[in-house]
Amino acid sequence: MTNSLKLKFLCQNIECDYKEEAPLKDYTTFKIGGPADYLIEPYDEGQISKVVEFCQKSGIHYQFLGNGSNVLAPDGGVRGAVIRLGPNFSYIRRLPDGDLLCGAGATLSQLAAFAQKNGLAGLEFAWGIPGSAGGALYMNAGAYGGKMKDVVVSADVVDEAGRLQTIPAGEMELGYRSSVFQHRAWCVTRLRLRLAPGSPEEIRAKMEELMERRREKQPLEYPSAGSIFQRPQGNYAGALIEQCGLKGRAVGGAQVSEKHAGFIVNTGGATCRDVLELISQIQREVEEKTGYHLVCEVKQL
């Protein structure tokens, strides 16, 4: 029996969702990407452990996918298994000590809304960010002065050997758009967050203010992966790109947004190749004209 058949039977036996040749464009906010050999959606940590153990023993390459909001998937698809958290990982609850416990599959907007209703401040920055809690921790996502590092206490992960571990915030190496999770084959399964008491009305007002700023400045009407470049020290990527006259530059269906030059949008039918070529052009011309080297923050599968 081939490894692919064994993997299929394993997933059927443990009752987690399993698909073959699943188009990744359906699982990324860029709406770009060919098929994954196997797309697996476990429903609990035990299922993740069993899938990871099998892939390790069988030599099947595997990787994890969150909400797909900061991801560029290749046109030719991905060999091996893509493991994506199932709906059971979307829970959010308040603990007796006031901390929030959430599954890594909960969206940041769901988290921010839950915190607001419970009079907890500190997640206003996350309102409107399309990522999952696990993906946000992976990237130490942030906006408008807030970031995941400010609120996370610990996270549970399934490690390379399929074991469940709890990682305290002090061991996460959280920096600007970076974390220890980017260097380890761990699957974040849940997070513990600590917020501050606040007025639900004031928190709601702040969330609405930030959402209005997003609507005004960001091209939310097009598929994208959010900001495409990290912020260079002492400047802003969008400002540098606009300064170089690159607003509106297009390669195929990929275009530098005319609304915010820090975004590349899919205007229709964009390919991974289009996006990578446009990124390359931007990096080259910005460095030639300004001396700044822009670092892409979007992760490639």
C-alpha cells in the first residue's frame, strides 16, 4: 500500500477531514495557488499528533496553514500534506482568572469582538485583520501600535514528534513579524491571552475608528495578502514604493494597489509567478532609487 493510501486510511480512521488535490486558491486570501496533494483538517490535538507522527515516519513533507491571509501559494501546488485546523479550534472563552483562552483557528476579528463584549482592552488593533490567532502569533502580527507580543501569555503546540507542549511567551522570541514558530515545525493549537479591563463602549469606539482607517487606506475590495513588505527602519514601504512611481504597476493580474502602495492586489486571475515578478521589480527599483531594500513579509508555501 502506498503512503498516500495509508495517510487516507489514517485520516478516515481518526475521522478528520481529508481531501486530495485541494486547490490552495480556495484557502488563501490572495486567491492564488495550485492544488495541495493532501489537505487535512484535524479536529483536536490528538488527530494532529497522529497525522504528524505518520508523516514523519513515512517521509511525507507536511506544513501548517492558518487562515491563509499572509500566504502566497505556488501555481504548481504543494507536494505532501497541508494541515489546516478544523472548526473545533475556533473556540474562545474567558477563564476564571480573567485571561482569554482561544483555539488557534479563531479569527482575530472574533477575538477582538469577544474581548469588547467582555470589557477587555488590548485587542482593538486586531479588529479587521483577516488572520487566525495562530497565524497572528506565528507572525507576531500587529497594527496601529498593538501586537500579539503585548497580549499573549502562552501557547500550546504539537511539536515535531507529535507531543503537546506549552510554550510561555518568554520563549517565543517575538520580534517584528517574527517568532520561534517560524523556525520550528510546530502547530500552534491554542493561545492564552491577558488583556486589561476597559469600557466596552470605549473599546468599541476604538475598534470602529481603526476599521474606518482601514477602509479609507487599504484595498479591501481586492484579494490580497495584506502588507507585502516589512516596514524598513526609518521609513514606510508604501511611501517608498509610491515615491518611486510604482503605484499601479502591474504584472499580469497582480498590481501594486492604487489605494495603498504597500499592498499587491489580485485584480483577477493573478498567478504566484505574477506576484513574485512584481515583488522583484519593486525591490529592485526601490533599492536603486532610494537605497532601501524591502523585505517581503508574506510567506510562501
